[in-house]
Amino acid sequence: MAIGPTLGTGLFIGSGQALASGGPASLLGSYIFISILVYCISTAVAEIAAHLPSRHGTMLTHTYRYASSHLGFSLGYLRWYSMALLVPFEITNAVVNLGLWDPGARVAIRISIVTAVVFGFNMLPEQVFKRSETAFTALKLVTTVGLIIISVYLAIRGTTESAARGFQYWNEPGAMTEYLVDGHLGRLLGLVQCILCSTISFIFSPELIVQRAEQVDSESVPSILSMTQIDCFHLFALYILSSLAITVASPSDEPLLTNHGIGAGLSPYIVGIRRSGIPILPTIATALIFLSSVASGRSFLYISSRTLCSLAETGHGPELFRLRNSYGVPYISVMISTLFSGLAYLSMAMSASTVFNLLMYFVTTSGYISWLFSCVIYLQFRRITAAQGFTQANQAHIQPYGAYFGIGVCTFLALANSLIIAAPSWDVASASIPTYIAVSTFLLLYFGHLIKSIMIQRRLQAKELRDQRHCGVLDKRPTGFQS
């Protein structure tokens, strides 16, 4: 399933912040809303891929074909470093899950061990890695489904302190939580913040879903769109059920969900299981969530390193990045992408809960940019193919309206990331830093490539002008001139 790499990315930990920000109704509504957004973006990208499949995938080639080389370059590298940054995010996710929130030697040791494991798996032969990927995906699916079942069971059974509670947490402390201010505005801000925190569970899902569809059946063009739609429905069903289970597992006013307001805290599942008073079960759940985070980290390192290698193979990166060893592993790309894992060591200087938020807001903002321009490229694709007289054989009923919806929502979410405080204890400036860095990095890549292209073009024009002048001088030489 295409959901394999994304499982664990914020679903277990990030959902706790989302629940605390908006309450159970906002959490469920956020997952439904983001599912609709992801479906719109996924089908738009799938239509492009179905029209002209590419060996290197839609994440790299179609932007160059239907937009510009500047946008293709900046989006290609944005997707590379964002995937690479999801590796330290998952490592931090694992550390937060263990409750190692405060800086210390124990945090550094565990970060080093997890990083070594993630790197070691990615240096295995590709066939071996893909076999292990199947096993780890099965583990994450079992973990997700198992936690859903346990949450439903505990909601029916109740805790050692009370009888069956069902949807009690929807009534007490309430269905929607006020965020930053009181009243209806506070509940609205809570819903928006809940969406921002929930997005990390879906980030880059459209790109990965379509990429899988291209790789599985790249020669059967009609299947790409239908396979994308099927994978989307699998993803949405699992995530919406998970969000519903989370709302009955833990109350939204539990301080441990946000590490007492600092940032990311315990998973709502862990909170609910601890409240049940069942021995050993909290340890098992913690271990499974930890393994899921490690598995996601190794998957994202694989995707990011192959993206960097593909950029080099298509002529958009240094030749060094395409080097492979005898096992077919692009070891230079793997090592370069692994360097981003060093950001997880920020947990030695500040709380791991804070580092979690810093990485989350950077990655989600980059994801919004990727989704926004995916929709823009789709509209450009429709304009170009219509002008050329092509009739699309594969088109989702929701398009092109879904693309317009995606552009509007992604623009709003990117702005909201920089305007809404990431945690009540932070000031606005520090909370917005990851968003500003993400946007600035993308703009730097875009305009840097644009300026470089202009300079190269001017050099070529100057060289051509010199050659023309030189030829003109030769043509004016007197007859009989001996060189």
C-alpha cells in the first residue's frame, strides 16, 4: 500500500497536539477535510501521470514539462530535502514517544542508535530493503488497526475508575476546544490549529501515492488514476477511523498530550491505555509506536535518497549523486540525505517536544508549497493539452474544481502556519520561524535557478555576438590576404 511510508508520521504523536488544540469534533473534522484536500491533489497529479508516465516519476519530470525549469528545479529539491527532514522528524517522534522530553545524554544515545539503524537499512541491497519494507508496513498496519480496536474496547469497557464511557470525552471536556481566545473565535482558531497539526499525517501522500501507481503499472496508463483513487480511499478509511478512535481514547484537556503546553507529548492512545490500568499494555503500545516511527524514518530516507539520485540522473544535480555501489544503492545520495538527521540532536539543547514542532511546521509548510504548485501545474497541463487537441482518457469527476480548491486551501494553510501561534507558551516570532525558513528556502531555490539561467543565457548571447563580429571581420579581409 502507498500509505506505508506515511504511517506513523504524526498519526500517533501529532494527533495529540491536534486533539488538545481543537477537541474531538475538530480532530475528526480535520481528518475528513484533509482527506478531501488530498484526494483533490492526488487525482490532479494522477491525471498528469496517466497522460504521459515517466520512469523517474511525476515528482520530478512533469513540472519541467508543463511549467518551467525554474519551478521544476525548486520543487524537485524541495521534495528531496523535505523527505530528508522527515527522517529527523521521525527520530524525534520516536524519542518523544519514549517520554524523553528533556535534553540529556540519554536522548543523544537513543538518537544515535536510531540514526544508525535507519542508515544501516538504507545501505542494504535494494531488493533486501524492499522485502523489509513489506514487513515493516505490515507491522505499522497491525499497530494502527490494533490501537483502533483497543481504543474502541476501552471506550466500551471503561476504566478502573469508571464504567463504560463511550463518547464521554465529547461531552466532558467538550466537542470543540477554545484556542488562544474565548468564544466562537477561539473554537474556530482551535479548528484551524487542529488542521495544521493534523496535516503532518498526510504530508506528501499525493506525491507518494501517484509515484507508487506509476511504478506498479507504468505501462498500463488507465490504471494510474484508478489505482491512485483506490489508495486514497484506503488511506482515508484508516486515518478517519484512527481519528475517531483517538477521540474516545483520551480527553482533549490531558496535559501530557502537549507535554504541559511545551509541544508534542504522549500519544492519545498511550494516554488512554494508561488510564485503563491494564498492566504491560502501555509498554507494548509504546514499543509498537516506537518501531513504527523508526520504520517510517528508514522509508523516508530511502525516498529522499532516490529522489536526489533521480535529480542527478535527469541532469538536474551533480553526477556524484547518481553513483551506485555493486548492490545498486546510491550511497552518496544516502549519505547526503542522512546528514539532515543531525537536526534531531537539537533535542540536546531544547525539549524534544519543541524540536518536534520546529520540524513539523517546516515540513508541513513545504508540503503546502508542493501541493499548491501541483495544482497549478495541473491547470497548466490541462491548458496545454487542450491547446494541442488532446482528449483526456483519464479524468476525475472532481477536476478541475478540485485543483482550484487545493490552491485556495493550501495558500490559506501556508499563511495560517505563519500567523497562528504554534503553542500557547511560544511567542509569535519563534513559532513562525520554521514557516519563514521553509518559504525562504523555496524562493531562494527558484530565484537562484532563475538568475543562474539568465546569466548563462547572457553569456551565450555575448559569445554568439563575439563570434558574429569575428566572422564579420574575416569577411571584410582584402582579397589575397594571407593568414
